[in-house]
Amino acid sequence: MRFAEVIGNSTVVTALRSMADSGRVAHAMLMYENEGCGALALALAYVQYLNCSNPSDGDSCGECPSCRQMSKLIHPDVHFVFPVNKGPKTSDDKPTSESYISYWRDLAGTDPYFVEADLQKAIGTEGKSGIIAVAEAKSIISKLSLASVYDGYKAVIVYLPEKMNQEAANRLLKSVEEPSEKTLFIFITHAPEKVLQTIFSRCQSIRVLPLGKEDQERVKALKPSDDQEEYALFMEIFTSLMDSLLVKDLMAALDCSESISALDSREKQKAFCNFAGLCLRKIFMLQQNMPQIADVRQDEKDFYDRMAAACSRKFCSSIIPVLENVVAMIDRNVNSKILFCDLVNRMFINIWR
């Protein structure tokens, strides 16, 4: 991927280009983003630029052997790490990212703006919590011990380091802290506060900002049609839930909680919580008379305007932390029916306060 192909975050592109051009390349970097905002695309473009044989005009050429291999995500000196679990698409008893690398390449090569649920679906581990375990750390160390194929940077791109356990982090610590010459770690996180401090403290942090409305539309164009179907389903559930709350129909609202808990994986349940949080932020922005940054679709404007007028001014700010806590509890395997029933009860109590 070239910098010219990255959607949004032009200031981050400028910063990465400047780092590469000046030779001040951080040996460990942590990019933190909201899901789907392009940190992976930025990391891929940065590594491609660093290793390009013929860079020009602040971008990689896209034509040299290194660039061609990066475009297919098969560069021998660039390694990818992501949370995995046992699943039907591998027979490995202790799977690592290498067990699923072909599925990763298909997903990231088509849509580098994917979210965690997309990854789980691609590698066939829906309903299971992925982890970066010690077997992964051993594999990384082994790969980095080999001489580089090209005279460029060896890079390890770690997607969701917050899924790394303590033993794996301890194994990797020396490599991250004192890497061999021209070795680069890039960590991409959605929850920097959950990244183990031993790793976090050794990284240069870069904030990847949320995408603007036009950039979001460009990203949506990369998504398969089933993503649009999921959006429509989530919007239908959220709309029914809010309408039930506003007419004080608790039983109908609880039916919505059943619909959420019936989603077919924990990742989809978490995705709904993130979706609901974004919807509440739109309502909050409208309540603050800031429609220009609410990013409301035209076909949903009537709904959001109605919600902003009817809901308590404290409702959104009180429920968003509850949603975030639900996501954390799902990760801990707490019963989803209990979680979503409690969520709806809290929304029912707070919507008029």
C-alpha cells in the first residue's frame, strides 16, 4: 500500500513520511485508533515506504520487488501478528498467526480498514476470544533471528497487542526494547489502556484520528455487502430499543435485549455495543447543537432529531460508559442475557433523567 492510497489521517501520513525521510525511525511504535480508522493501512504504507527501492515525491514507487511483495502482504521481512484461537480452518494444536496467514492476507489485502469481528469471521473463530500467546512470541523471535532477505527493515506488525498475555509480552520484551539493527515493531491497538505496560512504555505513541464523513464513505465502499446488512440489522435493533424506551414500554425494550444477546457471536455483541455508542454520540452532538460533527446520514436524520429532542441531556453521557463496561464483561465471558437485560434497565431508568 502506498501513502497515496491511505484514506484520511493526512497529518499522520506526513509525520510517518518525515520520520522515514529523516532517518529517525522509532524501533517500536504504538498506533491507537478507534476500530476501522486506518492504523493498519498507515502501518503498511509506512513499512512499504521504508523498504522501497525507488521512493519519489514522498511515496513508495509501487513497482519495485519490495513494493510488489508488500502489496500482496508476502514480503519475507515483514511479519504479521494477530489474536487467534483454535478453529476449523487450522489443525494446529497451538495455532499462531502463521496458521491463518492466508486468510489474513485475503482480508487485509482487500480491506485494511477491517474491524476485529471481520478478522474473527475471516479466520473462522467467531464466538471465541482471540489471544496472542507465548507460542506467537517464540515464532516472532525465531523469524527475527534470521537474516533479512532484502537490505531494508525487518518489521513486525502486531494487531491488537491488548490481547497479548503476560508470558508472551515477557518473551518479546528484550526484542522490543533492544531490537537488532533495522528492526521495527508496530503495534496497532483499539484499547491502549489495556496494552501491558512493559510493552506500552517502550513505544512511541501515535494517535490515529476518526475518519471524516467523506472518508467513511470511501471506506464503506471497500466493505462486502454483508457488512451493510449488519449495519441495517444493528440500526433496526437500536431504533426499536430507543422507541420502546421513549414510550416507556419496558417489555418491548427487554425484547430488544433478547435480540442483542441472540446475535451469533460475542464479537457481534461487542460490535453492536460499539455501534450503539456511536449512535448515542450522534444524539449527544445534536443535543449540543453541533450537527456538523454529528455525522448523521440523511435517511436517518428524522430519527436522530427525534431522539435528541426527547432524551434527557444526561442520557448519552451516562449510558456510553455502561456500553463500554458491557464490552469488557463480554470479554470476561459474563452471561450476555444478564448483561443486556441490565443495560436496557439502566437505559430505561436514565432516558428521562
